[in-house]
Amino acid sequence: MDYVYAFNAFETVLWTLLAVYCIVSAIQIPERRIRLLFAALAFLAFAGSEIMEMQTGAWWRPIWLLIWKAACITILIVLGIDHFRWHRKNSEESP
């Protein structure tokens, strides 16, 4: 097993664990449930893209894999921005 394959396997586990964390958080934080579940789906989709990358050997080839990864990253960035805005708003409102 080469180091690139091993790193993709590590990333697959990492993104899957982050998805599980989001699911657990969705249970604990009802007002953020929908966003956390979207994040979990995006992390699972990203983990799937890592598995495909292990098969193709490149994240940019074929082009649909690049689009898949870009879509996941875009969704996670949008959700991250939303989370930081929500967190900032809630920390300003509390005494």
C-alpha cells in the first residue's frame, strides 16, 4: 500500500467520524438539527469521494470526481460560515 492510498483511507475514516459527530450533535442540539444532518451527509459524501479517489488514483480525474469533491467542499464551507454566524449571534445575546 503506497502512502497516497493510505492517506485517502485515513481521510475516509476521518470524514466518516466527523459525520458521526454531526449526527450525535444533531440529536443533542435540536435547533441546529437540519444543518448538522446536512453536514453529516456532506461528510459522508466526501468520504465516498475519497474511496473513489483511491480507485482512480487522482482527485481531479475523472472530471465528475472533481465536481463531486468541489460540491462537498462548497456545502461544508457554506455550513461552516452559517455555524460561525450562528455562534457569534448566540454568544452576543447571552449575558
